[in-house]
Amino acid sequence: MIDLDYSLIIEATSEPDFFGFYSPDLEGFSGVGHSIEDCLFKAKWGMKEHTALLKEKGFPVPPRSTNPTITIKNEETRAVA
């Protein structure tokens, strides 16, 4: 079981060992990893650190998701005109 406090989106890039991740539930939270597993590990601990920092700075902390989801998708690319 993957125990995350918030939903997570992991995006694969054109580089085979580079992934970006962020949480749509936790504003300002993002990171990078070298694999999906690396992203999950970093996100789990990063979310805890991010919410602790929000509390420390007096910012509101979103309530923990009751059913967080993990989405893995390709990075969205923008067409260059």
C-alpha cells in the first residue's frame, strides 16, 4: 500500500530516467525523480515536509485527502509556433 496524504501526478518526460511530480491537492508542491518509485518515495516525505513548512509559516494546510489517487501520465508538451 502506498500511503500518501494527498493525490499525486507523476509525469514521464522525453528523458527515460527523469520524471516530474506534483500534487493537485497541495499548492506549491512539486519535485523530480529518476523513476516512478523514486517519485513516490520523495513525494511521501516531501508532502510531510511541505505541510510542516506551511504550518510553520502560518499558511493554511489543506485537509488530508480521504482517497488520494496516483496518476502516471506523459508530460504535456506545447507546440512551438
